[in-house]
Amino acid sequence: MTSHAEALHEHHGPPAANRSSRVDARVLGMLLFIGSEIMLFGSFFTVYFFVRVVNPTAPSTWPPPPYHFPVFVAGVNTAILVTSSFTMHWALQSIKRGHRAGFLAGMVLTFAMGAAFLTTQIVEYLHVGFNTSAGAFASVFFGLTGLHGAHVFVGLTLLAMVTIRGFRGHFSPEHHHGVELPGIYWHFVDVMWIVVYTTVYLI
Amino acid sequence: MESPFRSEEAAFRFLLVTIGAFALIVVASWISTWLGLVVFVVLTAGAIWAYMRQSGPRAPRTHVEHVGPEDEQRVLVIANETVGGEELLAAVGERALATRTRFLVVCPALSSRLRTWTSDEDEGRAAAQERLDATLTRLASLGIAAEGQVGDLDPLVAIEDAVRTFHPDEIVVSTHPEGRSNWLERGLVDAARAEFDVPVAHVVVDLDAAGRRRDG
């Protein structure tokens, strides 16, 4: 960080804004975004816990009979998504060390696994055996998993951009911020899925 | 506190911790719903405690470039209740005699947090302005020209603000003696030394001793 010498004598108008935050502005932006995302997911989880726990007419079993969630398929899907975080991490570590092949392989694998997750979720919706009119539990199920799916879609869009830019040689050990930020987002999406899968499918 | 999403690496670590924590919660809840709830509460409290204990990231060191004529030194003086103290005036005079020096005296506006949050800072700023004016007049009577301004309640922020516009070659922080100085307790001098790559001098002003000397 440098206080520019020319500011005092040659600069006209107010001084440059004091960056009092110790966090890089771009990372701070991502943090604020993720903070707002946590609040958004929090509101959906509030509805979920209301329907399942607080509601006096809450079903004693979850989901209420005769419905059931495809826990195993979602579990495999969870493993795919978690693995994609490992490949994302590998991709970033690779570009930081200047291993371009590792970076590109990591990005392609991450994108492929993210796409597999989303496709599997769409197929799951088609075969789950109920829709939003089946009751509050169904609305909550589609709301939470759909909200997460939308985030996966956004993440995939970011990953696609990073991958394309990666093949065009836009990143290097010195310049990889464009990989770091989608990486943070992707891990966040993964963390949220762990919470969604655990609360909706397992517990 | 350091955010778990501060960097990709930190986010990845957080993901691994989340997987481990939720695996425990699931296993516990399969044994008993209440046990699952207890494990969830304990792990959440533990995670919050661990993150709160982490110290925040170190601020990058600010390089302050010299501006103005080569033979001119700029000295930023940060003082509040001690702004008119003899020790501080002596330190300023010493520097004024040594070389061609420009002084900027900054008095952070003393105010309580509650007053700051409710924008009730007028009194604090007026008092700081009064002390500042008296000091500038006193310096002028000694033949030392100095500029002055009232700064932010947080002395480090006041220094940061002044550094950006004044570009000092040296910072002089004036405080009460150890044990009576709120600024010293908060580690202001060390924080300033860690943040800026210019010399930071610490002047201790003992107003009580000066009062006793006057009375005696």
C-alpha cells in the first residue's frame, strides 16, 4: 500500500478514499455477497424448521408417508459435489505453482462434476414422485434444494468462464484472482449443500 | 476474527471442517434426536469460539512517501488531552529547531461509543477543537507554525486519515504515562509503528506532575 506523493500538491478534489478495511476490496465484495447468501438460505431454513418442527401439525415422520426422498442418489450426488471442491482446490494450487495442465484438468473436472450434480438433481426432481402441490414439506424440499441448485448453476457459469479463460492463457502464478473468487463461491455452495443434504435428507 | 471465506484455501478448509462436523451431527442424531441437537449446539459454539479467538489479518504496512522540498520534514503530532503538555511542546520545539519542519497537530475527538453511535459528537469535537486552538496559539507564540485538525475518535484511524493527506516523515504520539493512558492500553504506539514505515516517536506527558510543579 502506498500513499501517493503527488496527492498533496498535484491532486485536486478530495483525497482518495481511505481503505480502512484490511481485506482486499474484491475479497470483501465476495464476503458481503456470501453474507447475504447466508441470510437468504437462513430464511429458507427458517421455513423448513417451522414446517418440520414448530408447526403444531408437523408430520411425525419426515417426509410424511407415503413420500420418501432419494437419500442414496442424493448421497452419491453429495460425494460428487464434495469431490468437485477438491478438484477446484487442486486447480487453484496448480495455477499458483505454474502447473497449467493441472489447473486446466482441475477446472474441467470441477465443471464436469458440477454439471453432473445439477443434471442428477434435475433427474431426481422428475422421479421424486411428488410436486410442490403435495404439501408444505414438498414446497420446502423444492424451495431449499432448488435454491441451492440455482446457486450451483451460477457457480457453473463462473467455472465455465474460468475454464475458457484458462484455456486462453489468462491466468498465471501471479494473476489468478479470477480463479480464487469462483473457488471461494464454489466451496460456499458446497458447504451449503452439506447443510441442506444433512437437514433435509438425513436427519 | 478471520473469515472462513477469506480465501479459497480458507474456504476449502472450512468445507472440510463442515463435512466432519455434520458427519458427527448425523451420527449423533441417528442415535438420538436430542444427542444430535446437543452435538450441533456444542460444535456450533466451538466453531464460533475458535473463530472469535483467531486474530484478524495483519494490515499491510503503509509506505509513506516523502513529499514537498527535500530539506523539509513533515511531522504529524497526535495528541488529545496531552496536546498542550510541556513535554510535547518541547519535543515539537526540538524538531522545529533541528530542521525546516512542517507540523500537523491532530486531536482525535474524545467521545463515548454511545455518543458516536448516536451521532452526538458535537461536544467532543468542540472540546478537541478548543484544545487544538490553544495549542496552535501556544506554538505560534513560540514561533512554530503548525496546522491542526480534529480527527476521528479512533486515534489510529485519525492517524491513517492524516497520513493520507499530510504524508509525514515522522509521527509523534503523545499520551499520558503508562497506567493512565487509554491509548497505550490499546497499543496505539505499537500499532502505528506496525502500520507505517516512518519513525513513530512516543512522548509521555504527565499533566499531574506539571500541575504539582505549578502549584508548588
